[in-house]
Amino acid sequence: MFSHIRDNTPLLLRAAKTAMVVGTILLIINQYEALIGATPINTVKAVLSYCVPFCVFLYGSKTRINP
């Protein structure tokens, strides 16, 4: 089911790059108060800010290859 993802290093690298860019933007939007020191950072939200774009990129590549 996920063999095309596991065996495709360039795809994983593109997903990671996309997750870094989009995740950073989401982190700034969602955790702005924590980043400036006004409130404590919510670790779950911070991690999900990067995991969600990574998973969405991989899901999109899977559905593009096998509709």
C-alpha cells in the first residue's frame, strides 16, 4: 500500500521540505503568543504543525499515482 512512498527517497525529501515551509508558517500562526514568550508553547500543536503538511503531501502523491 505504501511501498511507493517507502522506496521513493526524492518523494520523502520533497514532503519534508514542504512540511518544513508550511509547518513553520502554521507554527507562527498558531503559536505566535508562545513564540514571543507570552504563553507556554503547546507541544502537541507544534508537532502537528509539521506532521499534517507532511502527511497531506504524501496522501496527495498517493492519490495522484493510484486514484
